Amino acid sequence: MRIRSPSLHELHAFASTARLGSFSKAADELCVTQGAVSRAVARLEEHLSMRLLTRHGRLSTLTDAGRAYLDSVAPALQQLESAAEAVGAESGSHALRLSVPPTLATKWLIPRLPDFRALHPEVAISFAPYRRDDPLDTPDIDGWIRVRTGEVPWHPASIESDYLVGREIVPICRPEDLRGRLALRMPQDLQQRPLLFHTNYPDNWRLWFATQGMPDANPRPAADFDQVVMLVQGVISGLGLAVVQRCLIEDELAAGRIAIPIDRAALTPRGYYVCAPKGRRETRGMRVFRDWVLGQAAGAASHPLP
């Protein structure tokens, strides 16, 4: 059966904003950022194909359609909250132990966790030490986020996995590289600059140029680094240009420390996947986390963090 209802995150964001009349007040109540509330409401309006709120500066008021929709969903939301409180009182908190690559945890997951905590305060998350070659069967870990590299089978058949983020790679430069007589405007312009390579993925530049109609490009490294954070710092410092996974540069883009000169991504077979054993009973914490984090990834694809 096709599910037509929106996510609870979007409904709570809408209901709180409607009741408080402000995105910022709703963000304070839900313990998330104002941008997260605004994006959730925008996704809800897009999903329903109707305007629910009218913005007046910092204030928001319900449209007629929004008022009717709130009257329909508010009782259901209250019932769900009451049920969650009742279950939480009976079962107490739920522990969730995760293993996540440090770069993804720092640059993508952790900035979003306040949203998860606001929705599921009963779930206490802890992070296990990351091991690249973990067999994904450690009994004291509930779930993993792992990197898939290549098209060959990459985990046992007993592991269930869902794609999360990371396949999109984009070029990055300094904001000043987009201005002046030598501004970067075409893919050919990038080829004339020093290019920084990722040591473990040296074909990223070749792949990106090929997707821009330059299959014969033969980029050479001006320098190479084995961590994305070093690549980004190299760009900020003026060493050259880099091509990196879009999901790992949200903070730097939002702060204006870097820019994307040609916003046309290439897709790699490499990405981050949420993994859990099929044969093991999935904990409640892992169930709600999987649903939430996949929803975050889907939302980030169309509404990146500000």
C-alpha cells in the first residue's frame, strides 16, 4: 500500500508553528534549528500541494487551508503523543549503540541529531569506536553506517542495508575564485587550476570531468590528501580545487568558506549505507533511527541545511 501521509517531523513542525505563530518559537519548542522547522513545513506544503502558512516577517499565520488541515491532524498528533508517553512510562528509555564513520558523524549526522532527540527523547544514542573492517555482527552494536565502494558484493547476505547519502561528488573552490577576469565559469576553467586529489579515490576528478562532457580529460594532482577535511582546508588555504562528497561540506558552504563553481554533480558507486543484521531482532531504537535518518537524507537531497 502506498503511504500518502507526511512524516511526523513535518506535522509537528507545522503544528508548533501554527500554534506559536513563529518558526523561531517552534524551533525552540522542538529543540531544533529555525531552518529545520522552515524546511519541514516547506516539504509538507510541497507534499500536500497547498500553502498552509502565510509568512509576515518573523510571524506566520494559517491560511484557510492550513486551518482546516490543522483541525484534521491535531487530534491524531495528540493521540500519538499520549500513546508515546504511556509506552515510555512503561518501558523506560531505549539505548541505541551505533558505529559511524567519524567524518560522516561529524559533518552530517551529529548536526542533525537534535532533531532526532526532540522526536525521540526516550532513545539514548552512544557511538561505538569505528572499525573500517567491522564484520557487522558485533552483538553490542545495534546498527552501522558504512561506506560501499565498487559494484562487487560488500557485505554478507545476512545484513540489510539502505542507501543514505554520499554518492554525489561536486567540485569546490574559494568564493573569490568565482569573481574577476579569471573566474571559474566552465568545466574547462577548472582544468587549468591546481587540482587536489583524495588519496583513496584518485579517479574522482576524472569521473567528474567525464560527466561534464570531457571524457578525455587527464587531470594530474597538485597535491593529495587522505581525508576530506584536509582537502577542504587545502581549498580554503588556496592550494587548489577539490572534488568531494556534497553531504560532507554543508557547514563550509553555509559559512561561505567554500563555493561550488559548477553545480553539476557526478555520481559514484560509493556511498554511505545504514546497515543492521537481518536475523537479529531490531531494537525499537534502531527502528526509529533508521526511519528518521533515511527521512533526513531524503529531505537533505531537496532541502540542504542552510
